Amino acid sequence: MKSDCVSDAWITFPASLFQIGFTYPFPFLTQSFFTLIGLCYVQAMPMVWRVLYTLENIIEQVGIDIGLFELSQLYNLVSHGSHRFLFKHKPGQAHPILKTTKNETNWKNQFFFVRKDSILNGNHLPKKWITQGRIWDHWTRTILGLIFSIKDN
């Protein structure tokens, strides 16, 4: 099976997110992001995971309340081809979190499958890839527009 396989029984996880230190279930900000946007985990490029991991650590260690609104003020969510997504800092602003944009080779080929019924809330995790750019019905775009400025390259 490929990482973009859609299955009712299996969820695909990229290996890189666990290599940087994430554990499942994901912390609140990270899970809220994926729940709201509807991305499959393997659609997020490693940079997205590094940013979320850094923010989760700031929340935990410093106690600063960072939510989806604050995240949306720092980054746009941008398609990077092949229906993969990354965060792009807002135009005219410096990169908010340094050293999160490094390139990783072969990350697309490092993934694994887990049975959805074997993990907490597994049957509620996103299973379909967003494959039509950012074309959604008006209601969804309105809700997302309140949280994120979403742009395609």
C-alpha cells in the first residue's frame, strides 16, 4: 500500500513526526489543527510537524496559551504540490520559528499503517486526502477563513 491509500480500517502515520518526539495521542493544538483542516497526517510536510512540535513545547514548558488563532496569525497553509502542505510565514514578516524549514529527503517514503480500531479515537481520524486544492463548499471555506488564510502555490 502507498501512503495516500484511503482505508476505513487503517490510518497512515509519517515516521518523521515520531522521530522528532511526538507521541500519540497528539497534544491539543496539533490534534485540533488536523481535525479542523481535515488533512491526513501524511499530507503535512515535516516542517508542519516541526512547527507544531515547537509550539506544543512552548505551551507545555512556558505555559503560554497558543491556539489555532495564534497559529493562523503566524502562518498561511500552502499546498506544495502532490497534495502536500506546509506552513509559510506571513508576507513581510520574519520566520516566526527558526530552523523548522530544513529540507528532509525521503520523508514521503517513511510511513507506517495502524489499525484505526487499535488506537484512541482511531475511527474519527482523517482518512481521505485533500486532493482538489482548496475547493470546498462555501460553509467550510467561511469557517476556515475565520481561522486560516489558505493559499495555493
